[in-house]
Amino acid sequence: MNAARPDEAQSTTATMATNFESNEERLSPSNFPAPRAPSGASDTPRSFAWRTVLREHSVYVALAVLVAFNLAVTPGFSNPFAARSLLFEAAPIVLIALGQNLAIATRGIDLSVGSVMALSSAAIAVFLPYGVGTAMIAAVGMGALAGLCNGMLVALLAIDPLISGLALLVAARGLAQALLGGSRVNLPDADAFDLLGAGALGPIPIVMLIALVFAAIVAFVVRRTTFGRYTILVGASRSAAFLAGIPVRRTLFLVYAASGTLAGLAGLFASARLGAADPNYVGVNFELDAIAASVIGGTPLSGGRISIVGAVFGVLLLQVLDASFIMNNISFTYAQILKAVFIVVALYLQRSGA
């Protein structure tokens, strides 16, 4: 028999590779091109360049415009103490947004981070009799343990991340309330709590500096390590990653473990700032802010891409938005509505550039 020609062999190989992909991957909306304008319309190179710039830098533009607006019309916004307070509030959300970014990059989601913060806060009160240092370690350890449980559900038992996150959201908050009997426990005067709750290096709070260090570490891991590349590839196509020999389960397990650990540290920061362990208050709705910041910052819900710097600026944008409404005595409900608008716009820009 005659040997197959090289071009025929390549064609056959490509066809087989395509058939390996699942129907879900091939029919995913992210795989369909965005609608294009008719030929001769406004789809010129210049307009395309502007859309690209707007899509990739929208969070920075929106933050700059919002800050400039508040400096012009909001009384007291230019006060350095207002900016410092905003950074104190933003630090825990930056931490959980980092873990949320990793989960979303794998085409998953972690809805448990707010409740894990509450569980971490309760752990501080439970372990305080053994010393402040032990209590702080226990807070982070409790978050790591919750993340490991979530990772087992997603990676080993193949439970949908949305379902496992919802289950842990309820369970972690309930356990936190059970540990403290649903009551708030004030933290004692201690240098460590004072440092995290009120300490600052110049105009920047210590907790924000720590959060930025973790953001730099996560960015390095994503860009420069094998684990970071695995995370992106698993989100781009889980079936293709499996066929390529990538340890999909281990990657998912580590992603959710990291998210839980960061949520535990965020719970410690929030409790130190509040001056109390409060399972009913700490972390409430924080998971929504983390998801919103991730999406607004440029990490698409379709997975396969991650923007750590964008997520940090997304958190700052949402915090400035909240401060704008509070300082102008406008109902906080409208801030929530505007957040939803930001999310929809961010998703549209991502979809238009697919």
C-alpha cells in the first residue's frame, strides 16, 4: 500500500484532535466569534483599537473617573484619613479576590469565601485562651481546612463548584455561629491585633501592604510557574488539559485550598479591624464583591485567563463606589445596583472581544 502523504497525515491528526474535545467545549459560547459589523461600517482599525483599549483598561479608566468625580463633588473625600479607611476595608476583599480569580480562571467559582471568613473569625475567639499567636494561626488554618474540604468536593468527588460553594457557604457560617453561640466576642488589647487593625506605614495600612504582597506572589505564580500555567489551561479546556497529561484534579484541589487559605487570612484582617470575632457580620456578601472585582478586573467567567492587577483595581473601584454613596448620604442600595451595571458592562466588553 502507498504511504499517506504528509499533508494527509497532518489533516487526519488534526481531525482526531478536534474529535477529542467534548460537545460542551465545542458548543461553549466563548468559542463563537462576537458579531461583526457589516463591511464598510465602523469596524475600522482605529475603532477596533479603541474598543481593545477600552476592554483591557476599562477598570482603570472607571476608577480614575470615579476618583476625579469624588474629589470634585464629595465633601471630605480628599482627606487622607478617608483614603486610609478605604484601604483598610479593601484589604480583606483583595485577598479573597485573589483566590476567586484562581477559581474563576479554572472555569469555576468559590462562593464560600465570605462564610469562611466568618469561620476564621470564630476560630480566633475559640483559640484565644491559648494565646494571641495561636489564635491568629488557627484563623488562617481554619480557612485552609475549609479550602481543602472545598477542593476535595470539586476535584475528587467531581461536584460542581457552584454546588460545593453553596454548601460550604451555609455550613461554614452555621459552624461559625455554633462555635460562638451566635454572639460577638471582643478581642483583647494586643499589639498584633492593633497592628493589623490600625497599623499603617505612612499612608498605607499594614494589611493592604500584606495584601499587595500576596497579590504579587499570586501574579508571579500565575505567570512564571508550572502550576500557574496549569490553572490557565484547565480553565481554557479541561478535556484538552486532561488529554495533554496535566494533573487536572490536583490543580483544582490546590486552587480551592489556596482560596480558602486566603479567605482565612482575610477573616483575621476583618476581625482585627472590627476588634471582635463576629460570625454574624464578618464576611457577609464579601464573596459577591470578590466575584464582581474579578470580572470587572478582566478575569472572564468562561475561564482560561486571569488578571491579578485588574482584580486589585476592581476591588478599589468597588470600595470607592461604596464610599461615594456613603459620603454623599445616598442609599447604599443604589451602590449595589451600580455594581451590577459595572458587572454587565464588563461582561459585554469581554464578550465583544472574544
